[in-house]
Amino acid sequence: MSDLPERIEAAIGTVLPRDGFKALHEPRFAGNEWAYVKECIDTGWVSSAGKFVDRFEQELASYTGAAHAIAVANGTAALHVALQLAGVKADDEVLLPALTFAATATSVAYCGATPHFVDSAEATLGVDPVALRRHLEKTADANGGSCINRTTGRAIRAVVPMHTFGHPVELDGLLAVAADFGLVVVEDAAESLGSLYRDRHTGTFGRLGTLSFNGNKTITTGGGGAILTNDPDLAKRAKHLTTTAKVPHRWEYFHDQIGYNYRLPNLNAALGCAQLEQLPAFIDSKRRLYDRYARAFAGFRGASVFSEPEHARSNYWLQTLLLDEGESAERDAVLARTNDAGYMTRPAWTLLSRLPMYTACPSAPLPIAESLARRIINVPSSSGLA
Ligand SMILES: *Cc1c(COP(=O)(O)O)cnc(C)c1O
């Protein structure tokens, strides 16, 4: 029997005290959360309008460097509307990694479009631009600004890179492929608030980008999300579409298209304002926690700690162990052992291409994503742990 599970538990034990259950990622409320939420209740502004929504949007824009940020109900809603604004229509295809959270694909399906899965890179855990180009050269025709899948005859409209566990994908290469094949880029930056690629914030490279403030993310509003864009027209349309598409008027209820009630309530935005004030400190803690895991696993036989890619500064949202390929059969034994010891560890998502509703979707070969899915183990990552 392999001693890998036991050795991994011991190494984690040198990073985290054995004084009770350690969650994978729990929120931390150490600032103005109570004061801001109380202000909402005291003033009666708890719902879909209020000064915290405007302030949260302005502060998100200024923190990320995006010209505009639109706060919405959650990250999935943000992706849905961003894709619609990117021009994704029924019967289009959208390229996305197979190794991602379900929302990256469900939002494509909400548009009536079909996910088209592509492989990931070992160095970033996200879409591999080299493999993407090779795949498109083999399967698609790009002409006159549109990209057609030669097999299905459908238009491939957009590509949605996802910055896995906070680590930025290789954006220079990805943007070049997108430009050559006429694809709109929508970044799923749900996991990468605070992560930079060449000193610029993730989610600001594509035509639109999206964030999530779910309870397990780097900062939380309970539930929430945001759309980022530098285009003032797209920003205006994003706000309109996510607030029921009502035309402003003193008393008339007139909606000029089918909009969505995807507003972020003021209560949640109040939490978000308090959390944003602490974001730099959260990221410092998460980077210190990474250093401690990296030291604990230096020279370790059979597994390594994943480090931020070149040209990137990662928020280290989730700390990641990568088992050596030869040890991937031990993954479940490692998960069982560490969870039994009170360390909440989790494997990567089941590749979306294997979920029943997507098995018939077009896909590139996925050798790296398959390998990563066998080898990834996320370990306790809360900012409070450092
Ligand atoms: C969290 C997350 C989302 C959005 O999730 P919500 O729970 O809807 O806020 C989208 N994509 C990825 C990759 C995520 O991790």
C-alpha cells in the first residue's frame, strides 16, 4: 500500500494546526460588514436600489481598472448576460475549457448555444492557446470575421477562458488566437478577483469579464457577481438587461425587451463594500499560505504545490496539490485520508464534457484536462489560515 496519503496528511499538518476542522474556503468578516448592513436596515434600503450598489460598482471598477462594473445577483447571471452582450445566439458554439465549474457551460446553454470544449495547459490550469489554435486550424474556417465549425456548420462565436483557482491563463496567446479566428473573448474571472496578468487585472482583457462573490470566493456578498467591461455602450446595456429592461420614467412601466431580474440587492452590496476594503489583506494572507504549503512540499515525492504561472500574480484563491501522474491512482485515498483528518480537500470538477447533458457537444482532444482532473487536489485555503 502506498504511503502517499499518510505523507500528504503529515505535510499539511506542518502548515495547519490540528485544532479542528479546516474548511476548503470559508468567508471572513473582520471589517465594516455589520455597520454597512445595519445602515441598510436602519434606512430601509435593503433591496434592488441603494447607495451601496452604486458604491460597490464604482469601487469594483476602480480596483480592477475596468471602465465599468455592473453588480448582479451571482456569477452565473453575470456570465449569461455577458455572453448575450457578446453576441452569442441560439445555435452558436462557444469555446470553453472542459476543466471548469458548471456555470461556464450552463450560461452558454442559457443562450441556446452549444459548449465546445477545449484543452487546458499544465502551466496555467486554464485554456491552452497553442492547443486551441491547433484545434481551430483543424476543425474551423475563419473568414470575413466569422468562424465556422466545419463539422457542425455552426458559427463559433466566442471563447470563454477561465482563470482556474485564481491563476491567469496565458492571455497574450489567447487574445491572438481569438483575433485570428474572429472570436469574442468573455473572461470567466469568477475565481480571480485580485489576480493580475502582466500587471493588469484579469477580467479586463476580453470584451467582457465576469466575477463571482459566492460564499466560497475570495470576497463574498452572500451571493453576487459582476460584469466588467471597458465599453460604455455594453455597460449601459448590461445594466439595462439585468434590471428588467425597464425604461426610466417617473411612473410608466415600460420594458423595451425581455430583461432579467439579476439585480444585486443593496444588503449584499453593503457586504461587498466592506469585503472589498479587506481584499488586499485577504490576498496577502492567501499568498503567505501558498508560501507555507510550498515550503511544506518542497522536495516532496509524488506531489507538488501548484505555483502561479509566469507573468502572473495570482490571488491563490484555492491552494492546489498536483499529484505526479504515476500517483493519480492514489487520489481518492489521499482525499479520504485528509478529510478523515479534518482537512477538507476536494478533487477538481468532473470534466464538463463528461456530464450527461454535454456528452454530445463538440470537443477538442483533452489529454491535459483529463490528466489534471486525475491529479488535482485542493487543500484548505481560507485567508484566515495564514
Ligand atoms: C463561482 C464560479 C462561477 C459563478 O458562480 P456563482 O455561484 O453563480 O456566483 C462561475 N464560474 C466559475 C469558474 C466559478 O468558480
